[in-house]
Amino acid sequence: MRMVDFIAAKRDGQEHTAAELHELITRLTADDLHDYQLSAWLMAVLWRGMTERETITLTEAMIHSGEVLDLHDLADWIVDKHSTGGVGDKTTLVVAPLVAAAGLPVVKMSGRGLGYTGGTLDKLEAIPGFNVNLDIDALRTTVQAHGIALAGQTAQLAPADGKLYALRDVTATVPSLPLIASSIMSKKIASGADAIALDVKVGRGAFMETLPEARALAELMMRIGQGLGKQVSALLADMSQPLGLAVGNALEVAEAVRTLAGCGPADLVEHCLVLSAEMLLLGKVAGTPTEARQRVEQLLSSGAGLDKFREWVAAQQGDPRVADDLTLLPSAPVISELVSSQDGYIQGIDAREVGLIAGALGAGRERKGEAVDPAVGIVLHHKAGEAVSRNQPLAAIHARKTEQADAAARRLDDAIRIGDERVAPPPTVYEVLCAPALTS
Ligand code: URA
């Protein structure tokens, strides 16, 4: 295949053959392609799109560009979850132990935060001693012993996606539905999932800012899953404001622990219950949505989820006492309160801006490989729709230095919009799109 012809075909809106796409990924994996030609092709895809058949083939080729995990010695049916990322999204820290407590093994590969979005690995590393660097064998033995294990993505899984994503990142070609969908699904399927619960975020703090865009991404990923013999459900969940109240690594761990102890913020609790129930359904440990919901509610209220969290932390060399004593988590030397300058109702809290402010405090990173400060971040006291009065605290800013807290407060004041009008809070979950086998 001549690369120039391949690029021209996509430029002119033609459909690639399966053989061409497989050759592309084989050569990409073998470093046998020029970045300038790949970049031109990526831009052509961004403009022209891909058919469903092309997208499924691309996903399949990327899955087989590296190792594909087979975890069926651990369970007959492996269920995973994936969030498209957001601000204050500590869902995995709650959902993973809840689902594992229901007897469904959880083997998860997670990522780190970048830009305004947080990452599960950074959050877990805020727990003293927690080790996310498990190789595949350690992952297996940990799941066998405890029913739960989480590690960073290994370079051996879907390496073609890693290469393509690095190029997309610097050529402004990330926001293409088929490229996003194939990237996410290739990694999940290469990680050994038979069924996947997708948590597709929508709003200012998400990739997809509108509900139709988020639905289109979710439906495409579901069709890819179906095309490759996987069961996929998807939640369309709000990310116009941060999820829960805490944004920042240790602060989010603390909120996850409180949630597992039965005292979480309402939106986070609801989101985690919906997602956990969906995983139990996908994992066939519950037969109906009602049964799944009752089961996860019971695991939360009985403390079984928190017990599993404690066991999980200890299994990965973390200090399990954090589940009972949040003062063992790293804390920031400066904590200052932002107060409201007026009476009114919170109209909205710009999730992206809150993520950027937390990042500027040190909770996030601009570039891959940079260190994060586990202690810093923001804890909101109110969410959209709530009434506030003048001088009432709106949020606590946890910072290393007073000047950083002051700068954050000025930005946060703009990010929390207050007005006279009473507004309804956004729904936590807009829709649940069920896997076909679960709806029949
Ligand atoms: N997350 C991924 O893994 N890939 C994308 O392309 C976008 C988000």
C-alpha cells in the first residue's frame, strides 16, 4: 500500500478496506511509517470521518497490535468500566470495591490526570504506600486473592493506540469520534474485558460538551463492542459541574472513603450506585435492574464496600487505616475559604475551570510525566441550584502557599456563578444506554 494513495482516499471521502487498515496498524506498530504521513491521514479522518465498518476494523487492528489479556482463569466473564474523564471523578475508588464486594472480580487498568482532568492512578497514589505498578502477574495474583486489583496501563496493551494518540495530541486530531471510540475500546478489550460499562461524561468538564455528542460517542462505542462480540452499556453522566464536592487527589480519596462509609455527596452516591448496578447486570451477578440496585445499595449501607476498599488498599501496599482515619492522607499547609459576595442561587460551577484551578494549585499536570501534589485542591460546599447568602463559605481551597490560594480564590469566584434566579440542578445521570442482551 502506498501511503500517499491511502491518504488521498480518505481525503476524498472513500472507505478504506480492512486489509489497508490492518496494514496501517502493523506498519505503525513496527515504526515503519512517517509521522508526517500519519498526521495527514489523521487530519483527513478528522474531517471525513470513518464508516462504522472502518471504525470496528481499526479497533480490532489496534487491539491485536500488542498483547491481549485473557483473564478467564479469574472469572468466566470479565467486566470493566471506563470513564471518559472529568473533574472530581473519583467513581472508580467507590465502584471498584463495591462491585468486588458483590463477588464480581475487578481487574482495572487506569490512567493519570492530564490538563483539567484527574486520573485514578494519581488519586490512589495519594494513599500512603499504595502501589499502582503491578505487572500482569501481580495483577492476577492480587485479583485471585482479593477480587480486586488496579494498575497503570502497560505499554504492551494496544501499543498502536499509544503511538497514534501521541500523534493526535500534537496534531489537533484528538476530537474525532471514530478515533476516540476506537482508542478507548481497543484498550479496554485488550485488557481482557468481555463486558464494559462506559461512563460517558457530558458538559464543560468533559470531552463531549453536549448530550447529542456524548450520545453519539457512547452509541459508537457500543456498536464497536457489539461488532467485536462484547457487551457494552453506557451512562451519559453530567460533567457541567464537578462530580461530588472534592477536586484534588487526597481530597478525592477522602470523599470516596466518606461515600463508602455512607456519607457521600448525593450526586456522587447516585452516580456510583447507577454504575455499580450496571456492572452487576453486565457481570450477570444480578438478573434485573431492581435486583442490581438493591444489591449495591445493601453493599454500601452494610459497609461491605468500605471493608473491600480497606482490603484492596492493604493488598496494594497502601495504609488501610486511611479507611478509618482520613488524617493519615496528605494535607495541605494552607486552607482558605472562598465566601460568597452575594445572596442568590448557584447557577452553575464551571467544571473545566475548577479542574484547571486545582491543576494550577498542583493537583494536576500540564505534560505527561510531571509530578502532582497529592494534598492540594478544592472542596466545594455547594452545588448548582443551591441557595447561598452573602459571606457564606462557597469552597475551601487547599494550597501549598497563601499566594496560590489567593490566586485560586479569584478564579474560583468567577467559576461559581451566582444569580437571583432559582435554577434546577443538572441531573447526575442523563441516560443509561443498555447493552442489547440486557434489554431483550
Ligand atoms: N481517551 C482515550 O483513551 N483515547 C482518546 O482518544 C480520548 C480519550
